[in-house]
Amino acid sequence: MTNLPGEDLHLPEGRRAGKPFVRLLHYWRAMWGIIWRELWRFVTQRERFISALVRPLVWLFVFAAGFRAALGLAITPPYETYILYEVYITPGLIGMIQLFNGMQSSLSMVYDREMGSMRILMVCPLPRWFLLISKLLAGTGVSILQAYVFLAIAWFYDIQAPWQGYVWIMPALLLSGLMLGALGLLLSSFIKQLENFAGVMNFVIFPMFFMSTALYPLWKIKESSALLYNLAQYNPFSQAVELIRFALYGQFNQQAFIYTFAAFVIFMTAAIIGYNPSKGMMMRKGGA
């Protein structure tokens, strides 16, 4: 049996039994340190919190109000009656918050890489996949906080879901946040400079948002364009939005759950490979 570095075979059995606990303690302290750093950065950067809310609120108060008369929706699941456009667009705007938060985490990873702080993190003795998951959990926690604040503001705007929905939506926000955050981690392994982030905004974020069910239901998209309908149907962001939409009204969308979970596994696996020093971003940077 191969022993970990520094493990002494001559230690008494009782002291050796405590080694797994010490390792678990190290893992927990590292994860909490990463999560606390991200939360502290979020608290101190108030403009980041405000900008994350201003964007969806502008869509809710301006865009949705302007199209209320033209885009009211008939009875479609999970809704049980005729709804206004503001009601329909709210889950899509929650998805927007998580999408942009995932990209913000991607930007912070690129910034940390340029400043050198990420190199210090990556050379620590803990596995890279664990460090990336810790970073992902921290970003997802921030996005869930932002989503609940947005829901509170929408509630005062008379967009109110059943009270159970505010509980059921938590697992949906967690999974969708993990999936979109993993996508951000994957992109950060390819972005080498902060200046390239604008290109990511134009070619990744906006197409994912506009070619989805965040703004229009699939049946309305199908009436105008079959190609756009197919793109929106297989867009992972669409499935994340539908998972949030159904959960907000106390329903479980199995197809959206499976699709979102599969996308998370694929994105996270690719991100871990991308940060592998022998295969991904670290090798390319060293070669350069």
C-alpha cells in the first residue's frame, strides 16, 4: 500500500487512524478559505452586486413592461392560467443572473492568473479538481444570493409564486449555478488575457441567452424559425431556465434536470482537463 508523503509507518495505530481526519480537516479549511475569499470579494465589491441586479431589473421593468400587451401568454406548463409577460420572463432573468455570474467568475480566474494569485493556489498539495470545485461552489453560492434578492424585488412588483416554490427553487438554482459556473471555468482555461473577455461576451453569453427560452417559449420560437427552435431546444441554458421555471411553481422537470446535470458533468470534466498542467491551459502557458 502506498503511503502519503510524510506518513510515518512507525506511528502507533491510534495516531495513524487520526490521519484521515487531519486530511479531511485540511480539505475543509481549504474549501472554506476559497469560499470565504469569494464571499468577501462579493461583499466588498458592491458595484458587482448592484450591476448583477440592475441588468435583469431593467429587462423586467422596461423590456417586459413594453411587450406586456403583445406577448402575453396563454396557459402553458407550469402555469395554470393566463400570465403576463413579466411573470414568464422572471425565471429567464434569474438564469441571466447565474449566467453572468458564471462569466464573472471566469473573468476573476483570468485576473487571478495574470496577477499570479492563482498560481499560488494551484501549487498547493490539494488536488486541482478539489480547488476548482471549491471555487465553483463559492461562485454558485453568490449567484443564489443574487437570485433570491431579485425574487424579493420581483415579489414587491407583484410577481409572486407559491410560497413552496421559493423553497423548491433552491436545488434548481444550485444545479443551474453549478452548470453555468462550470462553463465559466472551462472558458477561463482558454482565455489568456482580460482583453479577450469581450469576445467571450459576444460569442458565448449573448447567443446562449437570446437563443433560449428565457425570453420566449419554444412554441412561439417554432412559429418563426425552425432553426432557432432547434438551437433553443438543445441550448443547455434553456434547460437550466426551464428547471428553474418549473421548480418556482413546485414542479419537477425531469428532462431539464437530466440535461442540465449532464451539461454540468461535461463542462466540469472539460474544465478539470483544461487546468491539467500536462494537457490544458498550464501547459500552453508554460510552452509560451
